[in-house]
Amino acid sequence: MRKTAFFAFIWIILLNITIVSSFCIINSSGAAVEIDPEFGKAPIIDGTIDDSTGEWKEAYKDEIALNDLPIDIWVMQTNRELFISIQLELETEYHNITEFIGILISANASESVEDFVDARFIQFYNISSNNFTYYDYYINNSLFLNDAEEVGQGAGKLDGDVSIYEFSIPIGQYYTNGDNETAILDYENSYAFNITYGDKPLYPEGILKSEIIIININPPVKNEIILTELIFIIFSIIIFAIIGILFGFYIYNIIKLKEKIERLRS
């Protein structure tokens, strides 16, 4: 009995050490960057960046390092959602088959471990065939627990040597779940985001590298039409108006010609 209790005690200690040491990986000494996201048109969350449509064109773009692992991070906002894209370039054979990128969200701008209350993961199960799952967790005493209702979206894809991850997170009033398991991003507030990388589907044990950033959520704009879109709309109206006038002039000339022909026949 004593031997069983002793081994159980040792097991509990080792388990706690493993969880705490793994979770400590996500605690950085300070935020790498502070980001004011640009407003842009909402991208399609599918793990693919469509350059032909200008997707993510308006995003704030930067390069940071998760410890010694460089990544590109793009951040963009609408009135309703925050969008984050992370691109990780490695030689194809060095992409782990169960690679993942996670985003841990603090309840505020604090970078303390205990203030990270929400986590989103895009987990590959076979990166070569783009087999992935999006997970939404809440964090309680360093444990990652399934959220009662999945919030936001996430998608990933391997494109050549680059693995692309895309996240969308609702903002303020557009989050309507009402539970206490999700960090709610409010306008005109700042939040710490811990970007994490790992190679196996275990959280937090699978986390190998991480870095904290600060994202400032901008206030909503009254009219969310982007200037470039507005110019395009005005340009389209002018073109169609010119086409309409030319078509009307063409019809007018046909009618006048028809009248002239009828007069000549009479």
C-alpha cells in the first residue's frame, strides 16, 4: 500500500513538473512587437493566401522569432473580427508531420502566465496531405481544456516550403457566446498574444518555441469601406456611366438612321 502511494506521489510530482515546465516555455521576458492592426477586407480563412484578390494586402506585416525560429506574422482587423496569419518557412523535409501553431490570448495586456486564459491551435496531423484540425481551449491552472463552444476559425496549409496558418477571432459585441471560457477582445484595449510552435498534439507539453506580442484593438469605424474599395466603386460607376452614355448615343443614331431611311423610301 505504501509502495503504491509512494509511486502515485512521484507520478503526480513528475506530471506537475512536466506541465509547469512546458507551460513556462510560453512565458517570455517581454513582447517582441506591439501591433496596431490595419483595417482591411476580411480574408477567407482557408490556409491559402490569394494574391489575385489582394487578400491580406492591407495587413500589418512583420517578422518575429519564436526563440530561434523566424516566422512572418500578418495582422488585420475589421469591425467584427481580428485576423492573424502566420507563415513558417522550413525546408519541406524539416516540417514535422504533426506541426502546429497556437495562439494563447491574455485577458488583458499582461504577459504573466496566469493571465493567459484562452488558446487556439491549428494542429496538423499529416502536414503533407494538409490534414489539420482547429482547436479552441480555455486555460485553467495551466491546463488546456476544451471550450464548450468553438469560437472563431482557423485553417492551415503547406505550400511548398511554407506552412500557412490563418486565424479569425471575433471582437467585442460580435462575440455572443456569453461563457467565461473565451477571452473577449474589446475595442480600444490591448491584449498579449503568445504565438507558439510545437511538433506533437499535446498542450502545453508539445510547445517548443514561443514569443509574446501585443495587439491593440482599434475602435470600430463608422464606414468600413476601405479607401481603395471606394475608389474602385467610383471608378466602376464612371466606367458604366460612360458605357451607358455611349450605348444610348448608339441607339439614338440607329433610330435617326432608320428615320432617314424611311424618309428616303417615301
